[in-house]
Amino acid sequence: MQAAVADGAGGLAIVERPVPQPAQAEVLVKVAAAGVNRPDVLQRKGLHPPPPNAPDVLGLEIAGEVVGAGAGAEQLMRQKVCALVAGGGYAEYCVAPAGTCLTVPKGLSLVEAAAMPETLFTVWVNLFERGFAADGDVVLVHGGTSGIGTMAIALAQLFGLKIIVTCGSDAKCARAVELGADAAINYREQDFVEEVHRVTGRTGVNVIIDMVGGDYVPRNLACLAEEGRHVSIAVQRGANAEIPIFDIMRRRLTLTGSTLRPRPIEFKAMVADEIAKTVWPYVEGGRLRPVIDMIFPLAEAAAAHERMESGEHVGKIVLEVRS
């Protein structure tokens, strides 16, 4: 099969690889499409190595038809699924844990399905499980037109949250509002702390999903309401921050965060079960769809990464492996 791997010099190479074989509780998926995510870009650059036992082939989410199954996963044979994987998605075939597979309903294309697992699992875990977001809460999400941001906007609408996002241009802010954000702040032109206070009547937000880190953290804390929750999911501006500890104590703030890729399959399967029960009915009913930015063939995976690194995308970038 053909697959895309990091070439060791910061680029991507399309190589020939043997078709992998599923082990117990795994399935072999004939990949129709694979989502592109920022960790793929970091892995290509040598900054985000795959976890132990994961393939060196890039790609963390796929959709396609199950054509092989290990013991305990036979019930998925010949079904169309999307799945969260620890690697291997940029290929014509990919092994996926049966526990992280979600059945693709009618009306959802395989390209759309491939664009959902990584952002859906990430937002669900961090916004609702770690951030305890509940009906009526106000949330702030940085990167409002990223894959994470657009998924957060969609879930906020479905679950009764008010969502404020930050974006890097007026055009992206307008697009975020069009997608359903209650407010969008151009962080290049406005002080997002002041804007959050203005939008909330100086009461602040209940939850923040932060993928920036660094000097954003103390500014984020200034945006939180009492009992607010700050959830870190990436550190694009640095892994260290200076925080006002007494202020955290006085306002009873919670600082937490998580990673997804290194977590055990058992945890991811548990999240998949929760999503299947709580979120997937909205997908089946046509009320939840990913925002697709651009679609590239597998052979043009490098161009897909260039698109992501440009910062111009809105929503998800997807590789179409088989039409």
C-alpha cells in the first residue's frame, strides 16, 4: 500500500508499505479519507514522536470500510466507520482499535467522517469532562476557526453553551460568528481580556480551552469567572507560564489539561462510548457536521500540511485516499 511518512528532513515522503494486520480487538480499514491535524505537522518536523508501538505513518483519524477484523471485532466487518488512531492514517489501509470506531451514518460522507474523531474526542474530553461545561455556561476558545474551534462552536450550540472565540483576522471572526459563535475577538487588533470582560459584562467566562499556553495563561486566568476552569490542550507559545497563585486561591479557579494521543486505548474506547451515546445521535440526525476547509489527495499530503501551516484554513483539512 501507499503511505505518507516523515522523511527525516522536515518533509513528507510517499512510500510503499505492507498492509498492516489487525490484532485482537482491532480492525483493518480500507481508508477512504484521513483528517490532517497539527500533531501530524509536528511529527513531520520531528517535534512530536509517535507513542510506543504506533506506526511511523502519519495520521490520527480515518474513515473507510472495515475489510479485516481480529478476534473480538468481527461485528464491524464490512461496516463503514470512522476511528481515532494513534498513527497510520495517511495510508491506503490502517489498523484501528475496535473500541474507537464509530459507525458512519447515512448522509455523512466518508470525507466528513474522517474530519471528526480527533476534534470531537478532544473537545468532548476537555470542554465537558475536564472543563465541566454545562448548559448556560460561557466558554472561551482560542483558535476559533481551527478544527478544534469549529467543533467547539458546533457542540456549544447543541449543548446550550455561550461561546466566545479568538481569531487572527476580521474575516475569520466573521466566519466564526457565521458558524455560530456568540462573539469573536480579533486577537491581533483587540485585547482579548478586555473584550471578554466587555462581552460578559465583566462577569468572565466559566471555561477556557487554551491551545496557546505561554504568556496567554495569566491573561486567560484574568478572563475567568469565580470557580472558572482553565483547560490546557497545547502549548503553541510555550510550555511555561507565570501564574498568580493567590488569585487562583481567592477566586477558586481550576487549572487542568490533558493530552489525547498517548492515552491508553481503554480510555479512548470509554470516550468513544460516551460520544456514541451523547453526541453521535446529532450526527445521525444531520445536526452535527464538521467544517471542511480543503480536500487533498494522499499524494499531495505535503500541500495539505502547507495549508495548515499557513494558518489560512477554516475548519478541517482532509486527505482523500480513495474516491
